[in-house]
Amino acid sequence: MNWRPRSSLALLTLALGAAAAGWVRGEVYQEADAFVAEVFGTVPAPKVLWLTKDIQAQAAAILGHPPAQLRQRYWSDAHKSVWILEEIGKEELITAGFVVADGRIDHVRVLVYRESRGQEVRYPSFLKQFKGAKLAQGARLDREIDGIAGATLSVGAMERMARLALFFDRMSRQ
Amino acid sequence: MLFFLILAVTGLILNHGAGLGLDGRYVHAGWLARWYGIQSEPPREAFRSGHHVLVAANGRWLLDGRISGERLPQPVGLIELAGIFVVASETALYVFREDGELIEKLGPGMLPGVPVRAIGSSVRSIVLRTASGVFTSADALSWRPSAQRSVLWSAPAELSVAQRQAYEEALTPGIPVQQLLLDLHSGRFAGRYGPVFVDLLALLLAAVSVTGAWLFLVPRLHRGRH
């Protein structure tokens, strides 16, 4: 029976089995609560932004698909808000933390990366492009984000999440 | 002819897979999973709470009769509270609205402790038994240690053989569409010698192209000289 497509499937079976068993958490660079604590000094009580139909529609326009959940938790003070967002790069979710201060991205960090390629999006040399970015016309960023060869989809996911964080921050302050 | 058609079509689709929205899509068929040698794991138990039922296997959930997800973790319990129900796995909590729409997924950094060993309910609150202790929350936002004794813990119910077979069919593991197309395109779908066959086809196609061009051009070159 060695004529079956075994080599590629051994990997596929392993990936499916591992994911189902819950051992594949990807590369965890920082836990969400540690990221929040780093921003505020301690972990404040989370707040919740409920995604009304209108917010869902605008979030869907940013993401290119409907948001996965009906409420989004965040942490904030008078100037800053922190958003932990997830978006699929190619096949797996990327978890990233976004700090928004006065309507602009203050800093970004990739917290968990699960894709097999494209980890370069976690490097500061890439992430620093987001610093100071704000929402422009059509819920786009006010600047172009340079891509990374071989990580096009992950770069796209990071940009969509940055736009979503800025949009959610705006909604949370209305 | 058919092989060339398969090569051309799969190649075209692969080139535009992202644009066609094929990323993250799966094909579910028992015969395909068997062909790929993937062992389908039959579900052994179900979680029930109120009128909600959850059966899980192969990374997929059958929640109130609706299939969801491809790489979901094995649940450890299901509870129902007023207007919501909550599914717990070892590392995440999924809070659903009564109609099955996901309100929020809570990952490890948002839980009071991991792994979650059990989920229960008590006086309109969610109760989690974790490796770090027992915690309770009314809104799944803030958690506090709990010493409540009257907790109704979620426990799985064994499935009958007939139920297992029926659910296994519904929860057949999937093959990523991109993987399937890639295997068809490269010939790996046919096994070890598939790529060799595709290589031979490619050489044949190259030979046909070269000889075709030769037959077309050479008589014209000769005519031009005379």
C-alpha cells in the first residue's frame, strides 16, 4: 500500500492530530496578559466593545470577512487602548497585540505565530512601520506598509489587524 | 489529454488559490481521508446542557447539529446559563449566544489558569476547575477564586455504537483544498510513482512542442532558401 500519497499525508495527519489534540499553540512569543501588563504596568480590568451590526459591517469591510466574534475585549486608560487580535495569515491564526494612543498605533507585537512560514512579521524592523499610523480615508492606513518576500499573506493580516485596532479604538471612544 | 487538462486546471487554480478564497477550505469525504491514510477518530462521548449538544472528533465540532471548525480542540465540558452557553477546552473557552453565534473565544492569557480540567455552573456563574484552582465568573471577563460547593460540573455522556457511527460520518476529517490540488498537480495524489509519471508527461509535452515547432519551421526555412 506504499503507493498512497503517504509523505505529504504523514505531515498532514500529524498536523491535524496535533491541532485536534490541542498541542499546537504555535510559537508563543508573549502571553496576552503579559503584553497588557507591560503597557499599563499592571493588568487593568478588561472592557468590552460589542460589535453591533454597523460595527460588524465596517469590521468586515476591513478584514474582508465577517469578524469571528460578537464582542471584543480591550484594556484602556484615558489615552491608550490595547487590542489583542487574531487573523489568519495563510492557514493559521496570527495573534498580535496593538497599542493605540490618541488614535495612532503606538506599538505592535506578534504574540503567537502559528504559520510555518512568514515569521519575519514579528521582527521590529517590520513592525516599526506601524508606529504612528492612523486611519485615513476608507479605513485604510495613512501609509504604505512594505511587504516581506515570502510573507505576503502574513503582512496583509498584520495590516488588516492594525486597521481593525484603530477602528475599534475609535468606536470604543464614541 | 485528460492528464494535461488536470495539470492545467490545477495549476491555474493553485496560482489563484488565495484570490479564490481556497485558503483554509477543506474537502470532507470518507474515501478521501482513507486514501490519504488519515485515521478517522470516532467520537466516544457527547456533552449536553439544557437543549445544547456537543459531539467532537477529528478537530471538528458538531454543535447543536451544526458542524463548526476544522482544528478545534477536544472539549472538556459544556454549560448553559441564561442566554448563553459555554464550551471549555483545556486551553480556551468559547462563549456562544443562545442561537449558536460566537460571542467570544478566550485564549490562555484571558483565562484564570490553564489547563482547564472541568467547567461547571453555579448561581448564574461559570465555574472553571484549572490547574491553578477553582475560579468563577459571571461574564467570562473577570475571574475570582471560588469556594462554591454547589457546582454542577459538566460531564460527558457515552454514545451508543449507532450514534458513534452516525457522528463519525458527519465529523469526517478534512483535506485542505490547496493540499489536494497540489497533490493532483504534482502527481503525488497517485502515490510514489505519480510525480515520475507527471515528469514523463512534462518531458513528452516538451518533446511534442519542440518537434511540432521543428515540423512547422523547417519546411518553411527550406522553401525560403529555394
